[in-house]
Amino acid sequence: MDSTRRAPQDSIGTLYQGHHHWLLGWLRRRLNCPHHAADVAQDTFIRVLTAGSYVAPREPRAFLATVARRLLIDNGRRQRLEQAYREELERCAEHMEQAPSPEQILQAIQVLESIDRALARMKPRVRETFILRHLDGLAQDEIARLHGVSVKTVQKDLIDALLACDTAMTGAV
């Protein structure tokens, strides 16, 4: 067979035709909302399309379920981030003479989403180190003990995470 041509069963279209209905049902059972399930199913195939060169998975349903689960995690993280930002805005608004404009709120949410995407792309240990330090307030030596690494490694991970967040923020502004 010519290596430049794909077998028909190896196309994204075939994956969609063969498994979209199954994925939609799988998501409906988990989300209890047919509209949200349809959105996530479409987003799943968009993620597959935009991921780069496509190689047909050996287990298509497991593959699609994994992509869909990751999207649900990303969506949940984004919703929690937005909710935390709104709550913080409400607390700050009580002490402000003027509340932030809708444009300022949108810009802040976009920056937070960029940071969230940057965190999602980090190596797991780097991401967890950043979260433990900056959200949970753990000291570097505590993080080093948790991960079984040196304090120098924790410091390097924090620098890597901060540089990634800084790059994400400058790209979002």
C-alpha cells in the first residue's frame, strides 16, 4: 500500500462517524445534560483535529473518553477559576470606590485562563510544586519532602512554572 495514502479506517472522519454517537451517549450519562454533552463531544473531536497529525487509536472509545475527560477537567478548572475570581471581585468591590469595568474583568479572566492553560501544559511535578507553593502556601522544604527531591529541584521547578505563567500572561494581555 502507498505510504502517503491512509487506509479509510484511519481517518478522523471515520472515527467521528463510527464513535460520535457512542461518545455522545457516554457523555450524556455522565453530565445529565444533552446540550452540554453535545458541546463536549464536538469539543472532543475539535481537540483531536487540532492536535496535529492523526494516528488512528488502537482503542478509539478509550481514546475519545480520555480526551473528553480531559476537556471536562479543563472546563471544571476554568469554572472554578472564574468563580474564585468573581468571589474575590465581590470582596474587593466592597472596599473600592469604583468597580472594575467589564473590559477589565474580561482581561483578568483571559489572563487567568492563559495561566491555567500554561499550568495544564507543565510537567505534573512542576505544576504540583507551583500549586503547593503559591496556592497551598507550603514551604519549599516541605514540597521537596513530599516529592522526594532536593530543595534546589523545587526552586528550579518554581522558576520554570513562573516563567511559563509569565509567558502566558504577556501573551494574553
